[in-house]
Amino acid sequence: VSKHKNLIESLGIQVLDWSFTRGGGNIFGSVKSIVYIMRAIKHSNSNIIYAVAIKPIIFSSLAARLSGVKNKIFTLGGVGFIFSSNRVLARMIRPVLIKVLRLALKGHKTRLILQNKDDREMFLGYKIIENERIILIRGSGVDTDKFFPRKLRKNLTTVILPARMLWDKGVHEFVSCAQQLKEDGVTARFCLVGGVDTQNPESVSVAQLKKWTDQKVVEWWGDQNNMPEIYSRSTIVCFPSYREGLPKSLLEAASSGLPIVAYNVPGCREIVIDGVNGFLIPFKDDNSLRDAILKLIKDQDLCDSMGFLGREIVLKNFSQKIISEQTLSVWLEVLDI
């Protein structure tokens, strides 16, 4: 929000700065956040709360309850580290978080928007919320006028991984694949596109990224503001993430007419149709991942045809207009309009 504050305020929407950490934090910080949200509710005389991501959902739900606000819409773009990781810390926190979410999502005027069927089944399996209060909206939409195929001449095949630099985004698998292909004599550029996320336990260190770059295994382009230009310089998107909500980067890539190679995991299989607009690879099957990328590197016509079909899939199912209309319908339902 902070990046687009001026634009949002130009539309007549007030922006208040809420500073909080996405990590565990502390009791004092949590209470301070809840009080801050309650003051914002009172100041704006709000009759509906909309929150995105687990921590804001928990804080906003409690603040709304204490403030007497019953209309609540929450969105999860993915289930996050606690649900997706098998680390000891995640397994310890998960049962507690499930109980907290059950409380946070209570109320017949509360709706939870999820982005894929797998996440819905998981929430139902944990009995966190009833099915009738879950709304499935696939992604946050993509501006198809901004992300479109650009026929730029590329002297060298460029394979990119557009994501935060996290281990569970498949950074290690991407680098290993690049290293193996280069050892086999394949001529191509392999580029990591995204910044580090020090608040995430899965964060890849800057030192490690620089080491790979120095070894000329991959290039690290860091965080980029002009992604349409990045996609125009790219040939293939490789996205071996372990689990997603519905990754915006894949929507943007498909809208830009690029073929996608991804694991057959929640979120990724919502946008990639195997053999149509890319390849879905069995989870952590490094050989198949490498073979799929090599197949695309060797066949530009296949890249073009898959890219074209990917663009068609986005236009039909994932455009910003379609997703905005689906989201608006949830607001109208909750507000009885």
C-alpha cells in the first residue's frame, strides 16, 4: 500500500500507516496493533473490515469484535510458512494457529476468500471455517493491458524465476537446474528476479545469492519495479515453488505470453495446464524439471505457442476486471446490498 499511497489517496481513500512485523512479534506489539485498528474503526465509523494475510486477519478480527463490527471479509493469498513448512517450529505453532483462526473467522457475516481449491480443502479439513463462508476467487487479477506479449528479439534464451528469494520458492532447485544445464553445455541465461525477505524463516541470504552470481551459475537481478520490461527480456519462466495461493508472478508471466515450468502443487496448477501453456512437474523431480526447461530452450516455436495459449487462459479467467467483479460481489453480499 505504501508504494501506491499517493494514487490511493487521489481516489479519496484515506491511508493510515500501521507498522507491524510479519514475524512473531510480542504481546505488547500485538495489543498496540489491535488498539490502533480499533481507533481507526472508530475514526472512520467503519461498518466493514477487509484484511489480507494471517496476522492482519487475526488482529483485525479481534479489533472488529471489540468495536462491534460484524461485517468482515478476509483474504489469504497463500497459507504461509506455518502451514506449508515441515520444520519443527511450524509444526509446533500450527495447532495453536488453527485454534486462533477458528476464533478469528467466526461470525455469519464473515467471509474468507481463498485462491485455490487445495487451500479450501485444507481449511475445511482443519474445521477452521464452514464451506458456505469460503469464497474461491482465483488470484488477485492481472492488468492484461500492462502485461502483454512484446516481440523483442532475444539473442540468448533467458530463463527467470520471479519471486522473493526464499528456499520454498524453489530457489535451490532453480540454481541446481541451471548449474546442471550449463555443465551439459546448454547456452542460456538463468536469472533470479526478486528481493530478499529477512523476516521470513525461509529467506536466502544475500551472501549466498552473491556467491552463486560470482560463480556465474545464475544472475541475481534483485527486486524489480518494472516487471513488464523484465518479462519482455525473458524467454521462459521457471517457478519451482513448493506451494502457493495463486502466484501473481505466474499470472503476469502468462499474460505476457511466456511459457511456464512449475511444480504440480497448489496454486501453480491453477494457472499452468500441463502441455498447454507450460509444464507441470512432479514435486521436487529435478530431472523432469531440467528436461522441461531444456525442451523449451530447444524449441522456440513451442515457447511461442504455449505463450499464446497462456495469454488466452489469463484473458478468459484471470483478468483484473473479472477478479474485481467477483470480489465486489462478496462485498455486496456481506453488506446486503
